Amino acid sequence: MSGPQILLVEDNAILREMIRRRLIRRGYDLILAKDGEEGLVVVREKKPAIVLLDMSLPGKDGWTVAGELKADDATAGIPVIALTAHAMRGDRQRALDAGCDDYVSKPIDFDLLTQKMQAFLEG
């Protein structure tokens, strides 16, 4: 694929593959990471255009990963979109406060997600 490189950090293998396939069909080039530690390594190595970050990861969770990415000058400018089943009042703000640039709740609305991704890519 020659589209923008997107990192998906998602621990659920079935969901990770489903999201990967749906976004590849829409022209994106996906890089995958299965947990927060791997996600941090991949971001620093590959410098993707956008990070799609599950917030409920084992070990280093998405809240921590987002904070570390935004605290590092080398990765602070990479947009991070939280992907989370946390859809209660205040969860969106919590994701933004952690360092995420936007938020999409699960189950994922792919039209909404790709609109948000395109806004970052074009911005």
C-alpha cells in the first residue's frame, strides 16, 4: 500500500485484524502492535502519520502510552486517536487529558474514524 502509514495498537487479535482489513480497504497502510510497549517502540522507529490507540491494553495501558508519546519531542506531533469501549461521560475528556488528540468509541464507526483520520492527514 502506498497510503499514509497508520499504527494500530490493539491487544485483541480478532479486533486488530478486523480494523486492519477495513482500513487497508480504505487505502491506508497499517502497522500493528499488540500492546503499549510494542506500540511505543514502533512509533519511535516508524514515525507513523497517526496512532490508533486502544486505551485498555495489558501492561502499559493506552493512557500511559499517550502521555509518553506526547512527552517525547520526537513523537509529540504524531496525532493519537483513542479507540476505546470507555464511552461513559468524562471518558473522552480523560483520553484528551492523557494526550490523545481525538477519541472514537467502540464498536468503531469506520466512517467517523476515517473522517477524523483524514482531518489529521489534511491538517
